[in-house]
Amino acid sequence: MQISNIYRYFIFIIIAGLLSCSSEEDKRLVAALKFAGDNHIELEKVLTHYKDDTLKLKAARFLIENMPQHYSLEILHADELEQLKIKTVRENKLDQGDAYRIVEIQNKLSKARKVYDCQVIKADYLIENIDFSFKVWQERPWAKYYSFDDFCRMILPYRIEHEPLESWKKECYDRYSPVLDSLYQGTDVIEACNRLALYIGHKELPNNFLMPFELPRYRASFVLKEQIGGCKEAVDFAIYVLRSLGIPANLDMLYFYYNLSFTHYWVSVKDTTGQLVTTDFDIKGIKRGRNDDDIRPKRKIYRQCYAEQSASSAKGIGFRGLHKIIENNLIKDVTAEYYGENTLSIEIPHMEGEQNLYLCAFGRKGWVPQTVSPVQKGKALFKNLGTNLLYFPASYANGDIKTVGYPFFFDGEKTYFYHPDTKNKEKAKLIRKTPLATRITAHLDNALNISIEYADNPFFKPVYRLHKIIDTIRTNYNTVPIIPSRTFRYVRCSTSSDKQLELAELEFYADEKREQKLPYIIMDKHVSPTVQNIKDDDPLSYYTAEGKGASLHLDFSKEVTVKKLMFIPRNDDNFIRIGDEYELFFFNGDKGWTSLGKQIAETNYLLYNVPQNAVLWLRDLTRGQEENLFIYKDGEQKFYL
């Protein structure tokens, strides 16, 4: 043992001397070799292998210097969990016996051993990864726009987080490089990524949330072969593919945007101009300027890194969720890369208990901390926040989050506080409980140009127009009086050749008060069974025709006289639903949420008297979970996420 220790010490001295151990990087390299134990020989082989290649030696050093933080989790029966994942997704069910077995495996997770890369990785593995990374980087025309540091951070790494060590780059390259070559030959890295995403064509990976426990990260070979899972697995798949093709990609993430257990992942690709372009790597492709900020507000954005980051001090932070993120030195706060650098100073005259100020979002289950700063001399200083968003200052005491003062809007430079004026109220017409996302307006716009015609025979010769939708639709219930009333038996509903026929409901009435609904059958035989959704009295269910320019044919079984029709476009069911009970609240400082009363909706809108300059929260007490805060200004709801 003494000889081994002397030999190891001798090697460290030599390495230190050869590297002229004067810089921080040199010290970290020697520390990594020491941490490797007996496996230092493998790491030294890599350094020796590249002694005459300055750039590859730098790449090898980058990997080794940062290696001590990286490990695989040796989870017992991980292969069994993989097979259960496949079974669960394919069958879309989870047997009771399988669920019990999954919990059994989960209970043993505390015994999972950390297998550190430094202590097991082989020289051949690292050399293959380095050589192949240089190959894919140098053969792509956009490589000249990136620095060596970009290459090291976004192409060179051999792992994402703590998944088992595997060699995956060559397999990915052999599979997708010919595809990329056939799809695109230009220098625009974003267009190359776009073509790949469209070719692979994931709407989303097949998945369900039935398993009570899943592996923290699946093997690369599992993800690439099975292509199943949630957004984390979808992003891992994208990272493997893009990096293997020399496309500089990051794994970025958002913690706690609705509740304390949720993390959302996506890919950011660095453009040749240095701009970050985000993608889910699905059938929407990747386009400059596209993001999902209208769905998921990003107050703080983090990146999973290979290189060790300087950890921030988490001293005194009571909320453990933020403590865990801030202390992780492989996670980097990259909010400034998205929104630019900014600084926010908030005055806090007095706080009890913990002397830290939290900035929170309001989630489905209450206050959701996003970031934290110590209070010093009555002030808290925050750096690099997501802009044009609503924040609630809060303290943490006795295991609970408590708001401090009033919420504010931050535009990157200035703050605007919402202090409700309870003495001055205004009448508010409320039509939704969440913002209208672009993906929903696209469905609403599919209602444009729908033509509803009637006839006395099933051949629709002759045919007459009953109604054509020519106005932009931005609500759920749309009623059309038929003046004068029309008598007929058959109806044809069709759309223009450039649109898909989509509807949630289509109803006809024999009276103007919509009390006498007229039943009909759908004549078309070769359509999806979901066509029955247009008459099931459920505004959320819908029918979408397979192709564009489709038609539906309806038969009332006898001649009927129609005085009114009603249609509902495909929507997210966050408009006001007739018959549901609602309650409106406003935020009243230390008093918290104060109710403005309950109402049962009789129409597709609600009327309330609300305090001016108040943050409002509309709840559907009958159904649903999606509810976002808003203010009422200039006669309309303006939502904040």
C-alpha cells in the first residue's frame, strides 16, 4: 500500500510539473487525477495521447478537470424499470402488481451507489468521444462561427447528467448524419436543426404518467431506441442527436412554474450570431423568435452543464427547493442570456424570522418561490429576472411562505406595484380564466370560412346557405339567429380548402331561447368516431377532420324548422362555461385573497365590480385547474402568468 501511495504521489508531482501548476485549471486537473485514485492511469493515458495536439489536449483537460462532479447512479433493477416503462406506455395501463414492484424498487433508491466517472472511465472511451466530437464539429460549415469554449460546452460532453456511461455519439451520427446531409447542405444551423426536427416528426414522445416512480435519467441507448417518455426524455433525445451532428445545443430548464414538484425542460441552440433559439424538437420545428412564454412564464432559467459552475451561497435559505438548485454547481442561472442583464432593488422596512426575501409566482397550490435574496439594511437586491412578469414578495417562516406587501410587475427596468383601490371600483366583463394562448387561437381560427348549408334531399341539390362564419371567433358559445326561420331536413357543414374542419359543438334549435334542441345523426360513414363529440354537450371535446377542406353531412330524420344555431370552436375550455359556478378574488396585501362573490354563469361572460389597480383571480368552482392572475384595464382582462 505504501508503494502504491508513493507511486501515486510521484505521478502527481510529475503531472504538476509538466503542467506548470500555476493556474486554477492546473490545480483542478491535479485534483481530478488525485480524486481518480487508481484510475488516474487511464486519465493520464488520455493526456499523453494528445500531448502533441494542443487543441485536443485542451479538450481532454476540460473533460478531466470537470469530471469529479460527474457520476452514474447504480440503481438496482434499473433494467426492470425500463421494461416496465415500455410496457406501461405501450399498453397505456399499469397493473397493480407492476405498481407494487416499482414502489419496491423505489424504496431501494436510497442505497443507489454513486459511481464516479473519474474512478471508472477508460482512456479509450474518452479518446473516442474527443476524436468524434472534433470530427462532427469540424465537418459542419457553421463550426467557424463558434468558439472553442462553445464546442467544449455544447458538443464535447459525453453525458447529460447522471445517466449510465455509454458511447452514443457514433451511433447517433451513423443514423442521422446521412439524413441531415440529404435534408440540408447550408450554413444556417437553425435551419439544419429545423429540418431534423420536422423529419423525426415527434408530436411528443409517447408517454403517460402512470408509473409512481421513474429512473432519474434513462440510458442514452434506451432513449434513442425506444423514444418514449416525457419532456425530459424528449430533450435528452434531442441533445444526443444534435451534439452528435455538431449542432451546439443546451439543456435548459424551468423549475416550479406552477407547483413545487414540476420541472420543464427544453433545448436551446446557439445561433451563428450568438442568439439563443429554443425548441422542443418536435413537429413544430425550430424557428427564431418562437417560444412558449405565453404558456410557461420564465422568471428564472437554468442550464444543466458539464463544466463546474461557481455555486452561490445558500446560507440561511429556509425553502429547501431553492437551496437545492442554488447549491448544485452543475446548474447555471442563464436568465440573462434570455432577457439581458437587469437588477431589481426592493425596500423591505421590517421582516420577522428568516432575513431573506423570496420572489414568488402564484401557482395552482399557492405561492411558488422563484428566487431569493438576503435582506441587508432594509433592501433586497435581485439580479437577472425574467421580464414583463408578475412577482409576489414573500418571507419564509415556520415552514411556510407568507407574502410581504403587494405584487408588482417588472419590465426589466421599472417596477409597478398593484395596490388595490377599494374605494374606486369599475364594472368588469370577464370572459376567460386564463390567457388565450397562440395554440388556442389557431384552433379558433379554424372556424373561419365554415359554411353551414341546408337542403331537402341527401344529395344537396339544390343547396342553400344557412350561415357562414366570416368573423374572427374569440369565445366559446356562438349563437346565430336564423331570420327568417328555415325549414329543411339535411345540413352540410364544410370548410375552405386551406383549413381543417374543427368543431367542439354544433347545435340547432326550434326556438329563440334555445330550449328546444333539435337532434340529428351524422350521415358520413368513414369518419373518426370523435365526430360524435360535436353533439355531446361538452365544450372541451372536439372533432378534427383528417384532411383539409372536409365536410360533414347531418340528417334530422324529418323536416325541422330552425330559428337559431349555436357552434363552439375547438378550445381549451377556459372561457366562461354556462352553468359553472365561479368566484372572483382580488389580492389585498396582508389580508391575502379577498372574495368579490360567487356567480353561476348564465352567459359566456361574468360581470363584477372590481377595485381599480387590483390583481384578480377568477376560479371555476365546478371544474378545471387552469387559472391565471390578471388585472382589468382599458375594458379588458390582461393576464399575468
